Amino acid sequence: MLNSPARIVLHRHRPVSIRRNVFRLSMPVLLSSLFQRLVSIVDIFLTGGLGAAAIAATGLGQLLMFVTMTVFWGLATGATVVIAHLWGAGRREEARRAAYVSCLVCLAMTAACTAAGTAWGGDIARMMGTAPDVQALAADYIRLVFLGLVWTTGLNILSAIMQGAGDTRTPMEAIILVNILHVALAWPLIYGTLGFPALGVKGAAIAINSSEFVGFSYLLIQAVRKRYLAFGRPDGWLFGMVWRVGWPVALERVAQQSGQLFYSSFIIGYGTGAYAAHQIGISIESLSFMPGAGMGIAAATLMGQALGARKLRRARISHNEALRLAVVVMTLMALVFFCAPHYLIGLFTHDGDVIAKGSVFLRLVAFAQVPLALSFVYAGSLRGAGDTFYVFIVTLVAMWGIRVALSWVAAEWLHLSLYAVWGVFLIDWYFRGAAFAWRYHKRDLHGIAV
């Protein structure tokens, strides 16, 4: 009888320890995601002084980079999930070999994408129907950021490897270093201060490349020092495990970002001011992604490690704690977006038309925060359990069957206002949140584990 109360106390406090674990993993990821996104936001902020064309060109270049990174995010997710399962099962040498082969594949993919981006990036800007002044600026920015793509992809894959092993602090340290260097370099390179030439949007791209090189070097040194990589002959079967999980994620990101590219083309049709407002709004909105994205990665890591160790109850509790935290934080973000949109947009530009349009965008975004929280965490848990194909299918249907299709109807067929086209993304995110939640609660974790 004496043992029973003790077991009850441990049982009651177990969610508390898991909540701490969620915080331990998610807070560095949240900060890493925040600081990683700040690199793009700082470029939009600093180039804002050059005018709407510079904002649109920088935003377009960043969008093309996000589209390119889709396949790499698939590889990174596969590496995170497989390494988390192997790490949780105590098979750490295999986890290190999986990390090494993931890095080699990442390097080969980067070489191909760099060649394609530097050759055709400017042509894509023209195909999207941008104004001539935007095209010229975007071509320069795109060419330079693709020349430094290897540092971006290297940061991405090494961060994913460490997150799978449960180390989210080291990637956070690297991205903070990247941000400090980026801010120190971007302002003088864009505007020609401190003895540097005034390079405009070219300076923004050079600042990104230089700072990410330093961040990648730091992560590589730490990965070797902490023995997250096992160098040697590549193991094809381990890469097969990574790719079985990662290829649906790659397709999911391709569907998401290519759809976003088409969606943005509808916005461009409403003028440079509308697209500048859209890009500023996206930059601000991305800050609200960070809590959800952090909790989603924490859910994926904890789910993978728990399933690798065959601790299903711990996996479910981890998911619930991550979901609770994401909903609370993103609800607070919704209140900020709804109540103070003019002040947020005004930080980036003094153009009255851009501020007015961007404020409407942020108020619409406020209503998407809770479904975004649900989508991030439920999708993260499903990925951690290896159910990445379903996440891909839902993303494909939501982006192309809802957002792109309805935006085309609104903009090209019915000729509705810009705000109607923006409102379509609300339908998209509510659908995703419901679809991911349904799948998670319907499926048995035994049935979808890697």
C-alpha cells in the first residue's frame, strides 16, 4: 500500500516533467526560428528605405529561396525523425552514420540548385510579371543568394541532425551568431556607411552569405566535437530510411512554396504597393509562426524519441503539452495583430497606401493564428511518427485545391478586391488544422511509427 501513493504522485507529476522537456526543446527552436526569420525581416526592413521596388525585389528573391529550400527541408525532416528514433532506441552509432550520409546528399543537391538558381533566377522574376525596376533588382539579389546557398543548406541540415539528437541549443547559438553578423554587415553594405560601398539590395545578399558562412562553420565544428557525425563509407540503407520519411515532406514543401509563388503572382497583379504590403505583412506574420514551428519541431523530436523507445504514453503527453503551449502563445499573437497592425506595418515603411493595405492583411492573419497552432503541432507529431505522406496530401489539397484555385477565381474570374484574395488563406489554414487533428486522433501510433 505504501508504493501506491508514490506511484500516483509520480503519475501526476509526469506531465510536468514532459512539459519542461517540451520547453527545453522548443524554446531554443523557437528562438532559432525567430532569429533565422529575422535575417529575412532585417533585409526587408533595411531595404525599405530604398523604396517599394527594393522591398518587392528582396521579398521575391526570398520567396524563390524558400521554394528552393523545399527539398532540403524534406531531407532535414527525414534526418530529424530517423535520428530521433535511432537516438531514442539507443542506436547512436547508426544515428551518427545517418547524419553523415544526410550531409553528403545535401551537398550534392546544393550543387545542382546553385547552378539552376544563378542561371534562371532572374528569368523567374520576369515570368512573374514584375515591373522592370523590380526585375533588375531581384535578378541581382537572387544570383548572389544562390551563390551562397551551400551555407544556408548546411545550416539547415546540421540543425536538423542536432534537433533529432535532442540538442536544440547549439543550432540556436549558431543562428544568433548569424544574426549579429548580418545586422553588423547589412546596413553598411546596403547604404554605404563605415567605408563600405552603397550596394543596395546586393549588399543585403552579401551580408546574408557572409554571416551564414560563419554560422555554418560554427555548427560543423560543434557537430564534429560533440560526435553527431560518424565519418566513413556512406550507408545507403540509412539514407533509405531518411528519404522514406523525407520525400513526402519534400513534396509537401514543393506544393506549399510553389503554390505560394502562384498565390503571390495574383497579389502582384494588384500593383507594387499591394505586393510590398503583402511582403511586409508576411514578414511580420512569420514572427507568429515561431512558437508554433518551435512546438511542432519539439513534438516531432519527442514523438520520434518516445516511439523509438516504445513509450507511447509519453509520446501522447508530449504532443498535448506542445499543443497547449502553441495555442496559448499564438492566441496572444492574434490579439497583437488585430489591435496594433498600423504600428507594426509602420516600422517597415512610411508609405500610407502600403500601411493601409498591410494593416488589413494583419487583421486577417489574426484569425488564422489558432488553426496555425493546430496545424504546426499536429503535423509535427504526425511527422515524428513517420506519417509524412498524409501531411503532404493535406498540404497539396489545401494549397492548390483551396488557396491557389480560389484565389484564381477571386482575382481572375470574379475580379474581386485584394482583400478577398488575401481572405482565401483563412479557409486554407482552417482546413489544414481540422485535417491534421482528425488524422492524429483517428490513427493508432503503433500503426504510423517508423
